[in-house]
Amino acid sequence: MAKLSFLFAVWLAGAAAAVASIAVPSCAFADGTEATATLRHTRTVRAFLAFRRAVLANNKEEVARHVHFPFSDPRWPEPLSKADFLREYDRIFSQGVRNQIDHGALRQVNQRDLAEAARDELDSCGAARDLLLELPINFKVDYANDDEAFLRLVFRRIAGALVLVRVIGCS
């Protein structure tokens, strides 16, 4: 009986972990393999979905609550304060960036990303454990639209909250 209780407890723990894990597809690496990050906290997913809803509803104040300031974006020479962010909101969340938010998925930046970026002398697309918003591999990207094709949003947990920390240029 004790053996059965132990096996049931192991099964239950595995089932709970599976329910709490959400696999988020990522884009392919340069060598054609695909990476998948597992987000173990549903709070992360809920926070991102709240951010997505606010952006798609054009609720600037709510979006600002999901942003860490000062906010960096390669389209501005200096980091933006909250007031600057709200003033430049429509330029920051252009149609290309909104497409990424609407159709993209979060994936965790990993050591492979960092090594590939260092080898290619590119921005690492975030620090290890940051979350990067990427479009699905099969998404038809408008390469004439730089903000859709080459800009990426980087999220990080700060003081327990998922926040947008910067926009970066990635290839």
C-alpha cells in the first residue's frame, strides 16, 4: 500500500508539473534546429497576455505599467522616461511591433543565443534568462518594414513582475 501511495504521489507531482509548464515555440537557430523554452510560471504567461491585451487595445497607461523605466529602444539615442514613453507610444508600438506582440511568442534567451551572438559580433538579444518576443517561423514577415523584421522586445522579471525592459535590433 505504501508503494502504491508513493507511486501515486510521483505521478501526481509529474502531472502538476506538466500542467504548470507552458511550452512556448521559438524561432529556429541559424543551423536550422528549433529551440523551445518552457515557462514554468503561469504568472509569466498571464502577465504577458495582460501586456498584449493592453497594447492591442491601445491602452497606453496600462502598457506603461508593464514597462521598466528608463526604457531603451534603438530608435531613440537616449533611454526614455515614462513621460517620453507615453509621448512616443505610437512610434514605439508601430504596426510592425504590434504584429510581433499579436502573433509572437516568448522564449528564454539561452547560452546558445549568447554564444552565437558573440561569434557573429551581434547584440545578444538579451541576457541569459531574459524573455525574447519572437514571431513564429512560418509568419510572413514584411522585410520592408524594419520594425517588424529586425526589432525584438525583451522582457525580464524585476521584483517578481514581468516587464518590458527594452527593444533591441536583432537579425
